Amino acid sequence: MAMEIREDDWVVCCGSSDFAKLMVKASPFSSLETAIDVAREIWFNQVNVPAWLEAFAAHPQIGNSPSPSNNSDFARRSVAEQSTAFATTSASALEELSEWNALYRQKFGFIFIICASGRTHAEMLAELKGRYANRPIVELEIAAKEQMKITELRMAKLFSEKAEVVSQTES
Amino acid sequence: MAMEIREDDWVVCCGSSDFAKLMVKASPFSSLETAIDVAREIWFNQVNVPAWLEAFAAHPQIGNSPSPSNNSDFARRSVAEQSTAFATTSASALEELSEWNALYRQKFGFIFIICASGRTHAEMLAELKGRYANRPIVELEIAAKEQMKITELRMAKLFSEKAEVVSQTES
């Protein structure tokens, strides 16, 4: 039995609806590696800049948790990815992060995107401050690359969960 | 008497409201050359990607005239810039341009931007076809550079008109 990956599974990996539709169109994939190659081609060469902005907008701000009422798979992934950060954070770090997030958004017109897995809030704040100096077009491309890292981690998780479902169904 | 350039004059040069506001803030300018240097710094390094998209969206599609009811200064500039093109065009060229404009907009999520002054529709169509193959982020930067060329031509026109008003007032 092949894995069934639906459009809303892809939206959890990356919040661009064009990305999700093109991944469904390119399915099925023989392996995670093949799927990631296709996802990179779609993300960097096929979906457009408004689609990138749509994907960025799907994330909570770093240092913010999605509200408890937001029980979506996307929100759960965001929380899990910031687990290292929240385990080691402080009120003052969160406050400074919040201020810099606001400056960043004001300058670039989109939220600060960073692959948060395994990183502390202090590390991400240092990254934010460094990236703040960039030209907007340069920062857009960095954000798109960070989004792709997040997408790849989420795809790996998606494939391992789906594989489990398939093996449970078959046993 | 110094030239008085208002925010809506700057919006005629470039349809980003952030650009217009920052140009007002940086005023007055001792010469057109100084103003262009400042405009380039603001356009490429200060206003963000959503502001670029706002500026692109202010233009009519190449090959389309603004509707006769659109009597704005911005629309008049667009018509004047395409005067060479319209003087030498044909129905079939306009049809092909319209089809490619639609393909372009579908791929990139914004209108095809090109500095039209002195160019024929056939030349612009050839450019469009060449640029269509670009990655979205690459094309975004090319479009921003074309917008800056348009802005510079419009600033030159604005400064010469304002200089005329000043000299008439003084005589």
C-alpha cells in the first residue's frame, strides 16, 4: 500500500497553497529524498514571491506560541520546533525578541523566518539582529531558504508518520 | 524659491507609498542627481518587497492603455512612455503580448515591468519571453531595476516641470 499524502498534509509542511497543490500533482514519490528534491524545485523555481509571503505568514512569530485554541497540525509543529527554545528561555529574552521581531517585520514587511529546531531564543535573536541589516531582496531569499529547511524537517516527520500508518494497516 | 515636491508627485514617479513618504522626508534636494541617488538608496535598500509589489501593481499592463476615464498623472505618464510602442504596433502584436502578459503574471504573481520609453511592442515581447524563464526571485530583482529606470525618467520630467513653474513664478 502506498502512502497517501493529501494537500492539507503538504500545507502543514509549507503554508503556500500553490506549493501544496504542485506537490499533490507531482505525487506519489518513491522516497523522502525524491520528494525533497521535487519540493526544492517547486519551492525555489516554480512558486512565486506572493506564494513565499503566504508561506511565511502561516508561522507564529518566534518567541510566541500559537494560542491554545489553535489546535492545528501546523501550530503543533511550530510549538515542537521551538521546544529547545522555550525550555531555555527567560522573560527578558522573550521581551527583546518581541521588540526585534516588530522591527524586523516593519522593515521587511514579513515575519522573521528561521528554522528553530534545536536553537535557543538567544541564538535566534542574534541571527535576527545580524539579518536585520540585510537588503530586503537578500533577506527574502534567506527567509525562503530557512522556510525550505523547516519544510524538509516537516516532510521527514510526515513521511515517518505515514509509513507507520501504512505498516500498522498492513500488519 | 525652492521646488515644492509633494507626496503625490512622488507617487507618480513610483507607486509605492513608502517610497513617496521617504522621499518627502529626505527633501529638499539640491539637484536631480542628488534626488536620484537618494531615490535609489530608498528603493533598493529601504522599502521592502511588499512595497515593490505595490509599485508594480500601479502600472497598466504593457500593451494596454489606461482607461480613458483614468485621467491621473500616473496614467498619463504610462501612455507617454508607450508612445513609441503604440505608434508602431499591430493587432497581432498586441494579442500576443496580452497572452504572454497573462502567462507572466500567472507565473510570477505580479505584472511584467519594463521601462517602455523608446521601445516597440515587439522588442518588449521578446524581453518578456526571455525573462519568463527566470526564477521568481531573480525576476523580482530585474523588475525592481526596471521600475527604478521608470522612476528616474519620471523624476527627470517632474524636476523639469517644477523648475518651469519656479521660473514662471519668479519672472
